[in-house]
Amino acid sequence: MPKFRGDSDDWLDQEGTKSKRRGGSAGKNKPVGRAIDLPVEKANAVVAEIFPNQCRVRMDGSALALLCSYRRAGVVGKSSTEVRERTPVAVGDRVFVQSTGSHTGIIEGICLRKNSLSRPAPGREEGSLYHTLAANIDLLVIVVSVCEPNFSSGLVDRFLVAAESEKIPVVIGLTKIDLKVGEETPWKIYEELGYSVLLLSSKDRTGVTQMMQAIQGKTVVFCGQSGVGKTSLLRVLLDDPTLGKIGAVNPTTGKGRHTTTGAVLVGDAHDSRWIDTPGVREFGLTRIPANELSRYFLEMQNLSCSKITCCHQDEPGCKAHGLIRYPSYRRILDSLLEIEKSRSVQKFPLK
Ligand SMILES: Nc1nc2c(ncn2[C@@H]2O[C@H](COP(=O)(O)OP(=O)(O)OP(=O)(O)O)[C@@H](O)[C@H]2O)c(=O)[nH]1
Ligand SMILES: [Mg+2]
Ligand SMILES: [Zn+2]
């Protein structure tokens, strides 16, 4: 299988190597549009892994994997405000493939997605080029660990906003509960908001039955920080101790080592499809207008602020300021406003 240059597909997290890689492969990672004109019933395969200018697909109804190139790759984004995608397809995309050999084929068409999980690609056009981690998701499992690495509420909130905006159902998978839990239980707030939090351990198999029930019959994406145990969990769920690679967290920092390097459809068992993703340090949001952000914070949906069009910034009579996740809302809001400002598409009334 072809490999991306460097040791990680997750170049969005490789701030130090990013520009070098771009410069060294002129045009290779250029933004590419998608030929999205195929009716869903015409698809005969699902995208399982992405490589430069190629992808691996799994043919429907068989275990056959084909390495495919694209018939119709081309740049779609034309205006400076249009948001464009980094690769023509994402893992989970439904496609029509014409085989060209026993292990090769060509992607002839791509179906319209029902949803996707994307984040902005960094660089000169911040906010106008994005990277889709996975598409056509029935359930997003936001994997967090009780420790090693520490629970990151900011990251969970960003994943939740992305999922809510795409109407993707969510489960929070709290791993490593076999390790000592301290006084703090930052995941409780999410339970109180109504999100399902499953307590898990890949070491002693705690919660495996509940997780299997939650994902039955679905296309499920596992996402989260590096080192939280996404691949370990998938190994246990799929009962495959050889699946992917597992990497110990750094004992000094408690952080993961970005062991999984690209999104990959790892299993097709129990009538379900499971997608492992590379760990992220941060999750930038794209395609969410700043003035719509509060829609995706469940506790902000029915606030009785004085101003009916309150954006929950600094308006008098705003009821959002006392909410536990308000600081998180403001951080995300500020980052979205920054992107809109740089792209001159700001609709937010206050700044
Ligand atoms: N104690 C304990 N350790 C775990 C558990 N799950 C994973 N680990 C350990 O955590 C480390 C990271 O596990 P991975 O499965 O590689 O984590 P990941 O989220 O896939 O990491 P990336 O691929 O870098 O994003 C490994 O040393 C695992 O053995 C768990 O439930 N309990
Ligand atoms: Mg992994
Ligand atoms: Zn308000």
C-alpha cells in the first residue's frame, strides 16, 4: 500500500513538519473537490483508508479490498470564501468502483454524504480547506480516558459541537477506568446534559457488552486524543489482538504518541463498520457559523436571555454566563470569529 510521506497521515497535528512537507511535495496535497453525483443505490463499495492520490475500498458483500485511483478528481472550490476538501473521498464514503485488476480499481462516482466529521486544515487558507476524518457516521464515540492522558473537556466540547451540527448521535466512551480515579469527575457534566457516558476498560473488559450494544448495526467512528485507548478498545471489541498498533503513553507527560496515523475502517463485524482515527491534540471546527454555535450547546437551546437574538457574548440580561460550559463556548466562539474575520464572511452582529 502506498504511504504518505513522513511518518504520519495526521499532518494536521504536525505543526513542525507541515510546511516542509507541503513544500517538498508540490501539488501532492492540493485541495481536491468531490464528484458527488452518484445515487446511494449505485454504490458498490465503502472507502476504508486514504493514501496520496489513492484510496483503499472494501467491496460490498465481500472481504475484497481494492486499491483505487480517481477518475474524476479535480478542484471544485473556486471562490475565495468556499470551503474545500483536502482529499476527494474520506473513510466511510460510499463509492462506485470499477475494478481494473484483482486488487485495483477506479473510483467512478461518489455518493452524497449523510454527514461527516471534518476539521480545518491549517496553513495560509485557515478555515477554507478542511480535512474530513470520516463520513456517513451513525454513531460517534468520543473516547476519553480518566487519566493518561487527562480528560480534556475542551476537546470533548468541540467534538460534541461538530457532531450536533451534523446530527451525528454521540456516546462518550470513558476508558481506563481500571486506573485510579481521582476526586475530579469532569465527565459527570456530560451525563447531566443527557449524553450517554460508558465506563470502559480494555484491560479488564469493563463496559464491553454495553459498548457492543451501542454500536450494533452501525457505522461507528472512534475519535479522541492520542493515547486514550481507541485502538485498544477496538481490539477488544473486535476480539482481534493484532488489529492496528498500540503505543504506550509518554510516562512523563501522560500524553499519547500518535500511534494510529490515519483514519481506517478496521472492522466489518456484527453488521457494523468501525472506524479508528488518529489521536488529535485539538479539533478545530469548520463550516459552523459563529452565530449558530449556541445551537450546538444543548444547555443553551432554551435560554431566556433578555435579547431574543442574544449571541451570549456580553449582552445585558444574558443567561448563559453562569453555565458550566460557558468558558468553553466563549473559547470556541472566539476561534470561529477569528476564522470568519480572516475570511471576511462574518455574520456575527457584535464584533
Ligand atoms: N490501564 C489501561 N490502559 C489502557 C487502556 N486502554 C488503553 N490503554 C493503554 O493506553 C495506551 C494507548 O493505547 P492506544 O490504544 O494506542 O491509544 P489510541 O487512542 O489508539 O492512541 P493513538 O493511536 O495515538 O491516537 C497503551 O499503552 C494501552 O495499553 C485501559 O482501558 N486501561
Ligand atoms: Mg490508535
Ligand atoms: Zn444570552
